[in-house]
Amino acid sequence: MTSMTVRREKMRISGWIFSGSQGTAYFGPAVTLTADHNIFNRGNNEDIQVKLKGKQYTSAQIEAGEIGPGNLCKDPRFVRPAWGSDGDYRLQQGSPAIDSGTATGAPSTDLDGKKRPVGSGYDIGPYEYGG
């Protein structure tokens, strides 16, 4: 993902993975955001991961819970991140997304139709590791 802009007034994001080499997750000034159990990973040397209500949030602030509980700023360790049909966004062993999600609002199956959760908790993202 190169950038994302959200302008809705109330938004809840849970279990999302924001990953890419450019762009910051930007939420417009009117957005009231509830964010929990997500991964924010710009993938470059800049540390600003989120812009919300005119404030910039670093990885440390996000992981400290300043925008919500359970958020991480780590490489999600996709199998093969790439554009188009070459991409595989399933999780590799050791991904920080594994068992780091929440059951609240999570679907009972992943994009492959596997039952969720597998292991001790739900995974962050659209794919459940293992199973």
C-alpha cells in the first residue's frame, strides 16, 4: 500500500494489516478512529506510521496503545508480497500477526475458507496461519 486516506467520521479498524514501503496511514481531521489489533508497517526507515487528527504517531506510540490496544508496528512476514497474481499475503511462520488478533468482529473463516481461530487466538489479517 502506498498511502491511505480516510475521511469518514467514525471508523473502527480491527485485524487490518497496513504494509508497504511508502506512505503513512492518514485519517482525516474529522475521523474518530477506534483502532485495535492491527499491524502498521511502512517498511522503510521513517518511523511515522499513522497521521490522525493532525498528530503523527510513531511505532513506539502505537505499540504503547496511544491509538488503541493490541496494535503492532512490525513486518507482518507475508509469504510473498507483490502486486498482482504473484503476491501471496498468507503469513509465514513467526509472523507477529499470528495469534495477535481479537475475536471481536472477526469472521469465522479466513479468505481460504479455513476455520478461525487456529492456535491460541485469531490472527491479524485475512488469512489464518496453519490449520
